[in-house]
Amino acid sequence: METANDYRAVHPINGKQLTDVLSTKWSLFMSKLFSRFLKDESGATAIEYGLIAALISVAIITAATTLGTTLSNTFSSISNKMNNAAAKY
């Protein structure tokens, strides 16, 4: 009695079934792709630059907010002193 295995394609050189050859080639391809992915650091570098830019932005926003509050308090103090001086005359 014939089975489905009797009609599978066979590699002409080594006699292995082509499905075995293709799965071996596929696994080699995937392992090379995965190892290249692990060695590639260009994406990591871009992420690091993005994190540095975000940190600098937070520092600038914090400094500007603090400076703005300090300037506001200084000008309010000057305004109050000028109003008090004008009220005396």
C-alpha cells in the first residue's frame, strides 16, 4: 500500500526529503537573522540619544519654571516698593 511519504520530493544530491532540507535552511536563516539582530546596536544608540534629549528637555523646563517664578517674585517685589514709595508722596 502506498503512503503520502512515497510521493514526497527528495533532494537530488543527498537524498533527504526536501521538507527536511528547507526546514534546516530556514532554521539557519532565522538563527543568522537573530544573531545579526542581537549584534546590531544602531537602534540602541538612537534610543540612548532620545533619552538624553528627553532628560535635557526636562532639565530646561525645570530651570525655566524656576527662573520664571523667581523673576515673577522679583518684579512683584519691585512693583510693591514702587507703589509704596508713590503712596508716600
